[in-house]
Amino acid sequence: MAHHSFESHGLPVRLSSVFHGVSGISRRMIASWRRHRTERALEGLPFDTLKDIGFPSADTFEAKAACDAGISTR
């Protein structure tokens, strides 16, 4: 007679851990797809709209990168 340890909902512990792993993977896949969709939507917005919602301009990024590298931009 084989002895299995059971959790409160009646599934063997190993089977339960498999379900937990699969559900974790599916949650990460869904979150990744949502981030991808959001990034694509933001890429399609005009520059002025991006500025209005708080995204810094590309010039700001270039100036900061040059400053961090010790390079003068002017």
C-alpha cells in the first residue's frame, strides 16, 4: 500500500506543485504580454503626448549619458 501526503484540497503534494509551477509560468507570460502591449502603445504616441505624461525627452537621456561618461555635449 503506497502512502501519499495530501494537502487540504485533496491533491498529492507533487501534483499540486506541478500545478503551482504551471500557473506561475502562465502568470509571467500574461504579465510579459501586457508589458509588451503597453510598450508598443507608448511607442506609437507622438512626442508631445509623451512629454505631457511625463516621459523625458531623448535629449535629456543623451545629455545624462554624456555627463555620466564625462563627455561634453556642447
